[in-house]
Amino acid sequence: MINRVILLTIEGLGVGALPDAPEYGDAGTHTLSHLADAVDGLALPTLESLGLGHVSEIRGLRTMAQPIGSFGKLGFQSRGVDSLTGHWELAGCAVTEEFPDYSQGYPDKLSAELEAILGRPTLGKGVVAGQEALSRHGKEHLSGKMPIVWTDGRRTCHLAAHDTIIPPKELFRLCREMRKRMRDSWGLWRIVAHPLAGDPAIWRLDSARRDFAIEPPHQTMLDVLSRASQILIAVGKAGDLFSGRGITRTVQTGSWTGAMDEVGKMFSKVPRGLVYVSLDVLEVGAPEAAVALQDFDRRLSGLLEQLRTGDILIVTGDHGRDPRKAHGLPTREYVPIVVTGPRLAQGVNLGTRRSAADLGQTIVEALRGQALPVGDSFLDALHAG
């Protein structure tokens, strides 16, 4: 019987373009393969042992004769490509509504409404990766006291401000207000607040960020498992992406390494239910991303040692982030899935799943919740025969 599921979701962990990737300008993308090529190979012995090398050809990874985990890859049916829709579909909620097109940045009317809420002018407002936005506008932000704004070109708006210009609590309040007022008129489903501190040379976007998102439009595995009286712990921004709905407790961390440390502590504190973790491991630059991913792999080995009978540990992603794309934004890709746990089957090829909702359905079945309307469980394949 399964008592506990640990779900580790690495942002941007893509393994090849989805069939509709050309519609998003993402034909030929493959985050892990291109990252490995950029650094002459990745060393990921833990993920390799779980079967990641069977999912796709990645320089540096072998296909193990006897993987200790099961493996496959997940596709996405939702419209759009970002953490919000990615995590929602992983949890069994696929979004088919068309997304707004802000690929050329925000129009003047939207910018004016945004600035009216903030009560001051802003910088940026274009499509750009976050670290690039800070590099471009950091000095002017400090001198002119204007918040930095950028977009992913679709449903998400990012807002950064130094704590001497807008204190974090006030920044969070303003972002919450923006989310409420701009959801329907402009289709902005998520406003991300990035409090900044200290010198621009040390600014990092994963520190103290908060995501203010609308609630998922349909039922998710969190709703189902909450009704089944399971303990649901969200680590990192996972809780924010569901607007806290169904979550027992959210643990905010300042970095992915901090999130991994928190997960390690939970093995003795959370005896059952779901520990749902969002990890921003992949940096914008390929060398940094490779180092971080290899560090994650080492830390993952320690978590595997803590698993006990009745546990399932899952590693997957929410979208791609191909290092060959200059914008550094999410890319429309499959994501890998590797699954392991004591007394679970080993070396099972889970295949290419049409929808990431299959994962949510599997977790719901494992933890004895009511079946979701979408997704096909692969739990039977994980039972050792």
C-alpha cells in the first residue's frame, strides 16, 4: 500500500519538442540534450540509475541495463507553456482556453492600467528572461524608483522592485491587486513578485519570490486528496501556483537547495500524503544550469536513501527551457518522468504519455482518492509482479 508520494518538479526540464511546438516557435527544442551538448556532457548518475537515459539520448547519460526506477515522458494538452499550466496539468487540470498574445510586449493601454495600480511608471514591459531584465534596468530602477516589469509573452506578468523602493509586503499586496483586476480584462492569470535587496550584482530571482495566480479552473489532485483527508505539503512556489487550494501547508524557501533541505526533513515529519515540490534548478546560462542540475542529482541520491516501504518518489518537469533559445523562456516540450520506491517495479518503460494529467491520476489512485475526470493512471505498471 502506498502511504506517501514525494513529487519533485524541476522547472524547465524538457526532453524534446511536442508535436505542436512549431505553433509556439519551439520546433527542434530539447532542453536536456542541448544543455548536455553545451557543456560536453552531463554527469547525472542518480537520474541515470533511475532510467533517465532510456527517455531520450542525452550526452553523458547511459541507458542502464537494469534501472532501479521506471521511466517515460509526459506530453501536455493544455494551451500555453508556463509553470502555471504545466503544474495544473500535472495535477489533472488541462486548460484549453486560448492564451493572450503579448509576444511583442505589453500594449500601451495595458501598461497604463498596470501603472495606475502601482501608482508610478514602470520600466521594461517586454518579453525577456528575468535576469536579463534586471541587468538591463537595474541601475535605472534604483535611480528612478520605477519597478521593473516583464512578460513571458502570454499569461504571466513579472514585477521586480528593490525593498527600499517598494517593501516586500507592499509589493505582494500590489501584485495581488493586479492579479484581481487584470485577470479578466487582460488575461493575466499570474503575477510574480520579485523582491530585490542589496547590490544589483547579487540579485537573483529565486530569492523570496511569490506567485499570485488564479485558482485552477477545474478540479485537481489536490482537491481530491484534500477531501480524502490526506496531508498535502507544498514546497517552493507549488502552493502559490494553485492559489493554496487544497494545500495543508506551504513551505516557502529562498532557493531550490533550501527546498531540497526542507524535503529531507519531511521524511520524519510527514508520515503520509503528498509532498509536492517545485524546484527552479536550471539557471539561465547553460554552464550554471549544468552545475546546478548535477548538484540536484547528488542531493537526490540522499533522498533515495531515506525512502521506506510505502513511499513513491517521482521526478519530472513542467515545461522545457531550451538553452539555445535566446529569450530564456519556457519551451513547448515533453518532460521526463522517473519513478522509484521500495518494492515498486524496476525498469518499466511507462512510454510516452499523451497528457501529464496521467501523473495526477496515478497519484490520486495511489493515495486512495476519488478518480479525476481526466488522465489515465499507470499505477498498475509500478506494482512489482
